[in-house]
Amino acid sequence: MDWLRQRQGAIEKKLAARHLSAGGLVLYDLSSSYFEGTTCPLAKRGYSRDGKQSMLQVNYGLLTDARGCPVAVSVHEGNTSDSKTFLPEVQRLRTDFGIERMVMVGDRGMISQKAIDEMRDTEGIGWITALKSVSIRALVEQGQLQLGLFDERNLLELSSPDYPGERLMACRNPQLARLRAHKREELLGATEALLAKIKARVDAAKLAGKDAIGVRVGKVVNQYKVAKHFELEIGEAAFVFRRKADSIAAEAALDGLYIIRTSVPAEEMAATDCIRNYKSLANVERAFRSLKTVDLKVRPIHHRLANRVRSHIFLCMLAYYVEWHMREAWRELMFADPDQAAKATRDPVAPAVRSAAALDKVVRHTLDDDSPAHSFATLMGELATIVRNTCRTPQAAETPPTFEILTTPNPKQQRALELLRKISL
């Protein structure tokens, strides 16, 4: 691991030279994994994406190309915020990897206004990110974005003096709006159930005193992050709560609405391409999911030395690099959608729809030749049945001669191996 750590920089430079190009897209996102132990200097308590709030963790940021192919990984203390890791990665792309022109893609929590201000003053760096809900509401209230324009379309482009030199692409997804409305109703109902229990105790004179009631209410009212939608009246022996209809309606008006912001000129990137490129961050999320749970299982981390932790995470990134290429090569054998080119012509705002060929594989669980369709895990299991047997001749000699025999691959295994031979790592 120490040997690998010493060569990490050189390996990442080669990967960047192979997969990143001047003026191309670079995706970046941050995730975390928890520690077993307390002695590592990187282990800090922070926002846990694993739901392990009581455990120390380490943060790591992943740089990929537009397809989600990993190029480099950086490791940070567990209490480091997303936005603080962004600008150092931009600088590393320029100084270490020699990429002077690029378009950085990050989510709304990653690319802060401070980072945008600095990138604006640096020639050759563009960005694609999204506005936070507070900023979207401000545009609507100021009349710069009229919701009625979405009656006949789901995408429109606008500009605002609050975002000089930037393009704003407003999108509205009706399916997402219905999903958010349903989720909000669930959270409101769950909060009402908690508050109703407190009210029942107050009405039964089992809980009294303004302070005591307030403490109990304070513990539950924002458990589901919807306290802003409730009006509370707390007395010495009374407690009343009700929904704020105006607040709920104001939030509901923005359901399904999101706005992509970018500095890339229209002549270089169309509005639809900007949206597709922002949504390509899902490729980084897919990488984290594979690293953490599905295949590679980077967590939990037991190392005590900071450099060993960095080596551990870098090794997992290299493993995912190999896996990513294997997945791409095996698309025709798996449930994956083989028609990747069609993504460039689909409606970027509407929910993603799999091609007819991919849906047919899902329904029938077979390929066109009626052989079984595989997931990555089951295809790896299929290949695992290929073994090398060491055979020994039945002779009485003290050292009888031995020879090796490989299992003869079946047609599916043979095709998988042929596709792997075409990979250029």
C-alpha cells in the first residue's frame, strides 16, 4: 500500500491524459465512509452519507470523465464540507494534469458562489451546476421566472442580473412534481402523528407547563424537516397545532422545478446538452454506490495511518476503473441498455426511459439468442466456474509428474472473455 501511495500521482496523470481532454467535461462529487476505530487523524465526525451519525468518517472526492470513468480520487478529513474540496481539485486539474480548459460539473452543494467567483476570474474554466430552492423561489417572486410559461413546455432558458454572464435553464418535470407532493404529504402526516401524541398527553393533563410542552414539541416537530409548515400554539395547559396552508402551497408551486446554471456559451453547448451533462453526475453516484455497497465495499475502514487510508481508497478506485471498463465491454451480455447513442436525442427533462431492447431483456431475462441475460455480479459468477485443475498421474513415484487443465469455457463465457480482450486499459 505504501508502494501504491508513492505512485498515485503518476497513475492519475496517465489516467487523466487518457480520458480527459482540453475543453471537455470533468465530473466531481464527494462521498464518505465510516471508520472502525478512533486513532486515524483523518477520522472526524461530519455529515454521514452512510447514516452512521455516531461514527467517525473520512470524505473522498472522485473525478471522472463525462461517462463516469474514474480518473483521480482525493481523501479529506471527515468534517470537510463539499465546497471546500472543489477548488483544490480544479487547481489540481490545471497544475498536475495540465488541463488548462475544462467544464466542471458539480451539484448545487458542491460548486459554491465563492468557487464560481474564483472560476469566473480564471480563464478557461466553465461550470455547470444547479440553483438551490431558495434561489429559485427568489426568481419566481421577483417575476424573472413565470410559472405559467411551463403550460406548453418543460424547458425554457432565461437570464438574470443576479447571475451575470451565466445562462439559466429552467426545467419542470410533472412526474417529479407528483413524487415530491406525495413525499411532502407523507412527511406532514408523520409529523402530525408525533404532535398528536403530545397533544393527547396535554389534553389528559399528563403533560403541563409551557416550557415542558415546548421541549417535547421541539424534539419532534422538525424530525421530518417540515416544521416550517406548522403553526404551533403552546400554553401552560394547552397545545394546538395546524398546517400552514399558504406555506405548503408556496412550496408546492415549485414542485418538479429545477434550474441549471452554466457559464458555457450557447454556441458551445445547447441548453438540452447542459441539462444532460448536469444529469451525468448520476454516473459519479453510480461509482460511489459500486465502491461502497454493490461490488467493492470500501467500508468499513480499519487503517490507522492517513496514507494507508488514502492508499486503501485509491486501490478501490483502481478496482472500480477496471470494473467500469468491464461493464462497458459486457453491455450486450447484461441487462444494460445497449442503445447509448439514443440518450443524446431523448428529452433531457422527462424521466429517463430505457430502450425497447433493454426492456425486452428485463421482461424475458434472456438475450436475442435466448441465452440468460446477466447482471455484473451474476456474469462474474458465471466466469468464476472456469477453474484451473492441477492433475497428477497415478504413479507410485515419490514425485509423480503433474499437468494443468483449464475448464473449457461455455459459449457465454467465451463471448465474455472475447469482449474483455478488446479492452484497452
